[in-house]
Amino acid sequence: MYNFAYHRPRTLAEATQLLAANEDAKLLAGGQTFIPTLKQRLAQPSDLVDLSAIAELRGIREEGGGLTIGATTPHAEVAASEVVRRVVPALADLAETIGDTQVRNLGTLGGSISNNDPAADYPAGLVGLGATVRTSKREIAAEDFFTGMFETALAEDEIVTAVHFPKPEKAAYAKFPNPASRYAIVGVFVARTAGGVRVAVTGAGPCVFRARELENALSADFAPEAVEGVSVSADGLNEDIHASAEYRAHLIKVMAKRAVAAAG
Amino acid sequence: MPTVTMTVNGRQVSGEVEPRTLLVEFLREGLGLTGTHVGCDTSQCGCCVVHVDGKSVKSCTMLAVQADGAEVTTIEGLAADGQLHPLQQAFHENHGLQCGFCTPGMIMSSLELLQRNPDPTEAEVREWLEGNLCRCTGYHNIVKSILAAAAAMRGTAQAAE
Ligand SMILES: Cc1cc2nc3c(=O)[nH]c(=O)nc-3n(C[C@H](O)[C@H](O)[C@H](O)COP(=O)(O)OP(=O)(O)OC[C@H]3O[C@@H](n4cnc5c(N)ncnc54)[C@H](O)[C@@H]3O)c2cc1C
Ligand code: FES
Ligand code: FES
């Protein structure tokens, strides 16, 4: 690891100032992606700004009938939260499937979405629920936030502060995990909302996306059988040692069916 | 260099560290607590698990500066008054280790499980150990040891009531 200067500010304002004052400064949340990256010398920040001591960035609360979760809230806290279980249980289930106990104890919502790993779970939850990302500068709809493989709409000096999730009528997440890392080979988040059915797919492509064919079929009939007749194309899907594009296309349907069945 | 201060196994310690120093390096090289092992150094194997403020974490994936001000417990902090912790005793009695390299991490990880859930099922134990790899045992006796420790700890808790 290259060396760097370390800061642990107590307020968002201080963190923003540190980013502005040091051009090559980077944010540190749970470190479960960034520390391995630093160890491999794939990044060389001059400064690390640790967000963990900023109280206003952490916590879970009900807001406008939905949920607001602070950026530095760890996965384990979301998985164990009674509020999340009551308002959007599918989100607690999703958090429970991330990595392992120790990764969930440190890894955070804000870190996961800012990193936007193509196989990460939270992006499917955000896009599936039609969530809004709140940052130090603005609010961004989830669909506009995730822009590509490991890419987001965030500016260099922008900090995710929280995510707001509206409450769906029904929702569930089904994931086919890589047995070693638990990252999604394919993960499908299905939600029935007042605005229609939303189906978000992670792991299968370079970035989370909505499966419109499945949404149309499920809008007509929200039942696992409705998925049967839909054809999901393998075009542009990921292909690697874990799964071919065709297999991933197949898994999208299987996971969608399981999610609809689980949503009830 | 920044100075970090933390409570390790009940004892307050301070040391100067480069910000890039990992918590496991501080524990092993700075404090000589070599019970915490480094297996993969890539966040996969769980040999390096310690508790920070009551939660199990991979100390190869945390900086020492992040633990400034925290309460840290390592495998060396479990035995009390010359008595092995029930988890240590159970691994000993149930042949829960062969080479022993993964054992400190297995014990520190399962300790958090038993603190949250004193009576886990076998499936819950296996699922909890997702982040702990063992190259020797095939896990069977590790799971057996943890279930035995859970029973022993429930027995002690009942006797104390
Ligand atoms: C063994 C292992 C298994 C895993 N399995 C899974 C899995 O199954 N599913 C899954 O989804 N993930 C998995 N992960 C990743 C895990 O969820 C990480 O926690 C997550 O990707 C990053 O979150 P973090 O808080 O650790 O962020 P960090 O590693 O600290 O930061 C990640 C990036 O985000 C930036 N960042 C952090 N916070 C903010 C913020 N508030 N605003 C702007 N930028 C920010 C950082 O600068 C950095 O570039 C796994 C990780 C490991 C080590
Ligand atoms: S050494 Fe830390 S997880 Fe393997
Ligand atoms: S006992 Fe050898 S690695 Fe587990």
C-alpha cells in the first residue's frame, strides 16, 4: 500500500472541505472494497477521509411512509433492523445476502453504491425500488445514479449522504451467488409499486439495468408463471469463468420467478 | 506519524503507526499478539478475525488508525484466570482443529454468533462461518465444537441464575 494522510472528520462540512482542499483525496467508508484496492496499489490517494465518525451519515429512519438509510450504515445493521423488516423487508433480506458476517459488519450502503461493482447487490435494490440517492450536493434518481461499470453520476468531490426508499406494495430479491465471494452472478429485485412493476437486474450485465420485458409481463399478471413466456436476450450480458452470457440470461428468468414467488 | 490509542484485551495501548498500517500488523508486529493470523491477506479467509467494539471484523481489511479509540479483543483476550474460554475448550475437546491456522479466526467469529444467538442450529453455525475458511478439517468438527461451546455456555448461564 502506498502511504497517505488519514483524516476522520466529525461533520459532513469538514469532510467536504478536506476533499476540496486535497485534489487526490478519497473517501473511506467500510474499507471492504477500498482497502483491498489500496493493498493492490490500484489507487494512490494523497489523503483518506474516513466517514465513520460523522453521526449525521449513519442510521435508519422512516420518512414519508418509506425508509431513509444513512450512507455509512453497515449492511449488518440494515439486515438486523426492525424498521427495515417492517417497512421494506426485501431490503433487509438483500443486505443479509451480502458477503459474510465480517464484510457486513463494516461494509456500508454508501460505499457499495458509490463503488457500483457490476455484481453488487444494493444497486438492484435501489433501482428496483425507485430509490433516490441524496448527496452533499443534490438528489439523484437511482436509475440516473448508476451510469456504467464501476461508474456513477457522482462528481469527484461529492459525498453520498443517504438513500431514500419508497415503500413498495410487494417486493423481493433473489440472488444466485458466486459460492466463493457471495457476489451476485445474477441478482433480481422485483417490486410492485403504485407506479407499476419494476424489475432490476444486477450481476448479469456491466451495470444494473431494468428488464422491461419482464416488467411488462409482470404488470399484466404478477405471478411466477407470467415470467415463463418472456424471452430474455443474452446480448451484452457478462461472460466470465463463472457463467456464460446465455446462462446468465437463463438465470435472470429463474431469479425473477423466485423473487415474484417470494414477494407473494 | 499518527499515534493510535486503543484498548486491546482490556489493556490500554498506544503506538505510532503509518496510516497505511493494517490493524493486524499493529496487533502482531506492534504489540506482539501473534495469535491473530494472516492467511490470505485479501479479505477472504477470516484467519485474521478480531472483535472491534464487540463486532467481528477482518483485521487485514481495517487500518490501525480506523481502530483508534476502539475496544479490540483478540484470541489472546479470551482465556481468563488461566481457564480456557468455553469455545477454546470445546475446540480442544472436539478435535475442532488440525493445523490450527484458521482456529483463532474461527473462534473470534463464532464468539460473535454465540453472543447474539446463544442457541444456534447447525445450519445457522455453518452459514455464519461463510467468511472463515479451513484447509484441514472439513468443518465438521468445527461446527461440532461451536455447538458444544454454545451448550456449555448456556449451562453456565443457567447455573448462575
Ligand atoms: C469477501 C467480500 C465479499 C463481498 N461480497 C459482496 C456481495 O456479496 N455483495 C455485495 O454487494 N458486495 C460484496 N462485497 C463488497 C462490500 O459490500 C463492500 O462493503 C462494498 O462494496 C463497499 O462498501 P464499503 O463501505 O466497504 O466502502 P469502501 O471500500 O470504504 O469504499 C468503496 C468506494 O466508495 C467510495 N465511497 C465510500 N463511501 C462513499 C460515500 N458516502 N460517498 C461517495 N463515495 C463513497 C470510496 O471512496 C471508494 O471508492 C464483498 C466484499 C468482500 C471483501
Ligand atoms: S487474512 Fe484477513 S481475511 Fe484472510
Ligand atoms: S485447522 Fe488447518 S486450516 Fe483449519
